Amino acid sequence: MPIRFSITHKLVLGYLVIGFLLVSPAFLGLYSLRKIAAESGLHSLNNFETAASLRKMQAHLEAMEQCENRFLDSSSDEVLTLFQYHRGQFEDSFRRLQRLQNDIPPLREVSTEYGRYLDMVDEQIELVHSGQRQTALQRSVTLLSRLTNQIAIRLDQAAGVSRTRIEDRLQRIAEQSNDTSWQIILAAAGSILIGLGLVLIGSLRVASSLTKLKMATQSVGEGNFDLEMEIKSRDEIGELGENLTIMARKIKHFQELCLDASPLTRLPGNIAIERALMDKIRKGEKFALCYIDLDNFKAFNDAYGYAKGSDVIKAAGEIVHEAKRLHGSEDDFVGHIGGDDFVLITSPENVPNVCEGIIGEFDRAIPDFYTPSDRDRGFLEGTDRYGVKRKFPIMTISIAVVSDAKREITSPTEIAQIAAEIKEFAKDLPGSNYLIDRRIGPRRSI
């Protein structure tokens, strides 16, 4: 095992023959390096966690708004339960944020406006329960939506403050690294004058490492978090390089958490789905979008409760993701629109294998979610959305496939409209199935 010399050992061995005055600048550089390492590991982490908490609050605020809109349409208690879940997650993130940093000005307005938002939601619920749904809808469009947008703006402003602080911290690290580099270089210059080649070699190595470290911190400050540190010294500088690499990975990880992932399935949501589609359209790549919907899920959810329904949704997400892994391509995309609706974007030639894989695994797994009696009967007894009692078969899965292989598609909105048409046909068919839109039209790149 190679002996590990710290910078202290190297400098002491090199500079004992020169004297205390020549060694002092090196010790100053060592102190600065340790200070930078401590600041990069401690002060920056709070800002990264703050950014992650703000993104979570934004995601849960959007989910609460969606739940409020769904409640106006359905008056469903399950929707209110889901609203309360997202409310709890929003408030937990907010309390954590206040513990981390309570000096971000926009957060004070968020606290006040969020209280008004909850009061208005309670009023909306009362209006719906009292039969004044139209009034509630008007308030949602004119008042509640405006207030939600205002809260979202405040959160964006707070995120901007957090990002600025991260950038300032990284800039200070770069400047301190630069100063330390010059301090060590000056010490090396004094050693060169005395003619000690050993000190020259050691100092140049340290200077090289610090230059790489400075370039790395500047790179991180510019938003490049894929560092390739080539600092091989087994000392404090190497440790600092390792810490900076770990810090960059954490920043990248927090950025990935900022995606609008579904809290239930952890799959990307609507924003990421639209971005993936637009990327395919802009590049002119042929693609197929598989819109995946569970049949008779509401009857199951009503009969077995929200927790069991969530288990089915999570299982469906895992089945879709596994089918993509087994039968799709590496760059295929899986997203969760919400509820029991999923999206898989793949190439047209992968569609049969992917869809058959999803259907086969879903049909195999879904009976296990039912009680033995319901499974043996093959149906549930319940009430449909019109209040009519009827029998609902064991859940199946329907997949509507929209492709631009034979027709022009220019926007995610157009894709959604086509998928909705195909899905209606697919859901009318018995059992699990998939339908491919085979209509032909001109195809142009944009």
C-alpha cells in the first residue's frame, strides 16, 4: 500500500532546509484549501436542499390545483383525499425550507398567499356541497387560478434567489482557489531561487492540481456538472477535488429531482412528456406514442379504496417501464400523465412487442389485486358515474398508439387529440388490447 503524504508532510520535507519564512506561505495555502473544502461541503448543501424543496413545493402546488379542478368536476372524496396528501407534502417541504433558510423574501408572501389559497379552497368545497358548482367553477377560473399562479411565481422567485446564492458560492470558491494557487506558486518561486529542484517539482504539482481545481469550479459555476477531475495527489487537494466532484453530482441529482415527477410512480410528468415529444418532432425522428389507460379502474378504486388503487397505479407504471426495458430502445421514454394514464414513446417498429409485453404482464398481474371472491366472479358490483348500478369486469388495459411514421404531426396537442380518439375505440373493445392509428397524411419536418 503506497504511503500517503499530506501537503503538510510534503512541504515540511521540502522547506525545512529553507526556513520558517519560506514555509509560511505554503501553510497559508493549506489553510485556505481546508477552508474551501469545508465551505464547499457545508454552506452549499443548504442551498441545494432549498432548491429541491422549492421544486417539490411547485410540483405539489400544481397537483393540488389539478385536484381542485377534478373535484369541481366529480365531487369525489378520493380527490379530496389526494388533495390533502399533496397539501401535507407541500407544507412539509415548506416547513423544511423555513428551517433551512428563512431569509428568502418571496417566502414570506408565499406563507400569506398560501393561507388565502386554503381558505378559498374550503369555500370552493362548501359551494360544491351546497349545489353551487357553477359559482365554484367561476371562482376557480377568476380567483383561485390567479392566486395559485401568484404562489407559483413566488416560488420561482425564491428558486431564483437560491440559484443565485449557489452561483455566488461557486464563484467565491473559484476565486479562493485562484488566490490559493498564486500563494503556492509564489512559495514555489522562492524555492526555485534557492535552487531546490525537489521543491520545484512538488510546487508545480500542487499548482497544476489547483489550476485544474480552479477550472473545475469555474466549470461548475457555468452549469457543467459532469466533472472529470484528474487530480491524482493523495492529499488535501485531492480530497478537495473529490469533494467538488461529489458536490457537482449532488447538484446534478437535485436538478433531476426538479423534474415534474409523479409523487406516486416517480415517473416524469406532463412537462417532461411534452418536452420529449417536441424533441422528437424537432429532430424529425419517427416515433410512436403509446397512450396507456386502465379500464374499470374507478370501480376498483371505489370498491377497494385509494391505497389499493395507488398500488395498482404503481404496479402499472412498473409494468410499462419493464416492457420498455425488455422490448424497447435505450432512449425510449416512459411518463405518467396522472391517475391511471401513462405514456410510452418508442420507435414505430417496437410498438407490437412493447404493447403485447405490457398487456401480457398486466393481465397476468392484475387478478392478484382482487379478493378471491371477486376474482372468481370475474367482476365487481358498483355504481357508474351516472349513478346506475352495474357489474364491472376485472380491470384490463387499453393502449392507443399514435405515430408520425405515415402522417404529419407538429405538436403534442395534436398527438393528444389523436390519442383520445383512438383510446375511445380501444376502450370499447373487450379485454386488454392496443390500437394503432394507421391514417396516412403528409409528413414535413419543422
